[in-house]
Amino acid sequence: MTDLLKDRVGRYGIWSIGLRAEEPGRRAELAEAVSELEQLGYGAVWLGSNSTARNARPLIEATSKITVGTSIQSIWQAEAASAAAEFTDVEAAHPGRFVLGLGVSHARLSDRYRRPLAALNAYLDTLDAAGVPADRRLIAALGPKSLELTRDRAAGSVPYLVTTEHTAHAREILGQSPLLAPELKVVLESDPARARTLARGSLAPYLGLPNYTNNFLRHGFTEADFTDGGSDRLVDAVFAWGDDDTIRARVDAYLDAGADHVALQVVDGNARQTLPREAWRRLAALLT
């Protein structure tokens, strides 16, 4: 079943917060946008900002085959029983179109944050009991223990804000069968100063979250890389920027490191609810 999931999501997808907006007035805009993503050849859409199956359903209904997944649904903000019920509802109406991406989020974002790995295990137990199959759920795994849990209890991993070195490390722990679909931020800008300024505007908030910084420290970075919005070395390791050939090479580097699929998030300095549709078109062209 994991091979089927890999086939469905393909090599490239789009990660977006804007596509998960819940305002009724945006339904037509979102439906048109996700329909175009499907036509452009993207295999998956990943909904950020603690999305749920409820957010995915309008996008599924507007398309015919693209996979829609959460990246991620926080285990602290959505009870397992509710997540299972929503999954079951969407699966009954649209079999195989939704993938439940889960994660433990960050202590700063939830006052319930305690023993995250044990809590995730218990969450998966509830999903098992409710009939949500392991081969239809993914985990945003960063550290070795969460990757081992992913290998044993999910269809794969959707890690956020990671390097190619982490991708190779994750593949080693997961083995070859599970899906590995890292998120990668893309700045369609060739000027180094402009590109890195845009990147730092996106990266800086994450450098206050220990789950991310600890992961960077495990993979060769130091505390000095976290100052002033991130060092050039860190920015260049977690963003793809430059001309079309350079960006294509950066995306390919994740695939060469062991990723099956790369979830591309456009960073352009605009509001996160804005849909960068021209950038999505450009990315589709340079990837094919």
C-alpha cells in the first residue's frame, strides 16, 4: 500500500497555508487554484497551519485525483477520536484521496505539551482502534525516536524544515518502503541578498522553536547559525533559491538523498494566505 501512496503523490507537491483557508467566500478561488495544480502535474497538496480532513474535503471535491494531506495536524489541537471520525467521513466519500499527516507540534504552541512521543503513540492507538489504517497516515518526524515510531506505525514521514543531510538520515532509519516527503521552501529569486532576505523573513520565527534548532544541531549546525534570522549556511541548506537550474538542482538533491516526494512551499514575502499561482506555474515548468 505504501508503493500505491508513493505513486499517487508522485515526486512533487505543493505545501500551502493559503489553500486551507476556511472562509466560505474563498471556496471558488481555492477550488480553481487546486484544480490548476492538478492540471500542472503536482501529485499532492499539503495543507499547513494545523489543518484537518475538513479543510481538505473542498479541495478533494474540486479535483479528480490529486492527493490532499495535512502537514500537519497537531495531536494537541485535534482529539484523536475527532480526527478519526473526520478521516472516516472523507474516506467514505472520496476513497484514497486524503492522507492524515500528524505531528507533536511545539511546547510553545500548546499548554498540553507533555511527553510528546508517548502522547503520539497513544494517539496512534486511538486511530488504530477507530479503524484509521497505518498506511494512510504520516508523521512529521525529526529525531531518531520519532522516525523509528514512524517506521513502525505509519506510512511514512512529512518532515518540515529539514536539510538533505536529515533526509538521508531519515531514509536510513525508515528503510526503503515508507514514504519520505520533506517540505522545502523555495524563493524564486536569483539575487543572493534579496533571496536570503526573503528566506530569513520566513525562517526567523522557527529559530525560536527547540524541536527545529535541536534537529539542526544534530546535523552539524551550531548556535551561531541561529542568530540574525539564520546564517547564510543555514539559509542555503533549508531553502532552494536562485535561477531555474539551481532550484531544480536543489530539489533533485533531496530526491537523491532519499526523498520520494518533495513538498514545495513558495516563499515570496507576501501574506501567507495569498496564493502564489504564477510561482506554482513556474515551478511546474522547471521541474518538468
